[in-house]
Amino acid sequence: MAWWIHRGLRRALVPRGLNSSSPLLRPPAASSPYFSSLQSRSQENAAPESGIGGSTSSKTASFRSSLNPTEVAKFAAIAETWWDSQGPFKPLHLMNPTRVSFIRSTLCRHFRKDPFSVRPFEGLKIIDVGCGGGILSEPLARMGATVTGIDAVEKNIKIADIHAALDPLTSSIEYHCTTAA
């Protein structure tokens, strides 16, 4: 489901005259340090391979989380301020109308929904990964989507639940304290 966001962003951010063969849009070369670090990470996280006859290696798969404990602690410390439009999340509140507008136009175009409808996302299921206090989840639910928000910080989930319960159009949002991996 996430591929549409990438395609939509690319369409919106690529200046006219550039195409996928442009050096600015090509993926990094296999010899680049970026590619090498990704390759080594994927090898570290690889699942055990099956041996001949279908038996599996005795090694267990180890997955590294990209979750940063410092970031989790930082967001937990300011969780109560998610809905304070003049607080630490003021930049997010300021950019949210633009972000919602972009998502609305992209989803409506992709799913052939009426962008002028009051609830154009009726019938769509959306997951908001890293939902925080629900600043994006709520407008998506008001536009008719069935929304699930996930965040690694339990305090954020509690704040999001409390705030969503205040509006009948957002009270159906399901929030879960978990990570995407």
C-alpha cells in the first residue's frame, strides 16, 4: 500500500524535464558507501536459509530495530503537548493542512475518488505509522477512512485515544502501541 506515496511524492517533487534516467533520480551505485551499508544491514537481518532436504540452519534470524531509545524517551517526555498548537509540535500543526491536502489529492487520484466529497476516503483502510498523538490520523478518519495508528510510545497512544474519543468522527480510530517491524 505504501508504493502510492512514493510514486505521488516522486511526481510532485521531480522538476519537469527530469526522468528516471536523470543522475539526480538514479539509485546509489553499488560501490557507494550508502549501498554498502544497506547491503551489510540486509545480510545481518537475513533469515536463515534452508539447507538441502528442507532443513533449516541452526542460526536464528536476528532483526535490528531502527527504534532509537533516545527518541522514544524524548517523545514520551513531551507526549502531553501533542495537541498544543503553540507547543513543541507547532511546526507539525502548521504543516498538517498541507500534508493532509497532498494525501487527499494523491489518494483521490489513485483510487479514483471524488476529491470534492466530504468523505472521499470512505471504504479505504489507512495505517498511520508513527502516529504520535494522532494529528494526521484524525483528519484521515474525518474524511471517511478506517484508520489504525501505531506508535512506539505508549504515552502518545494514550493521548491519541483520549483526543480521538472527543469527536464521534474520530472515535473509531484504533491506536496500538507497537512498531512497524
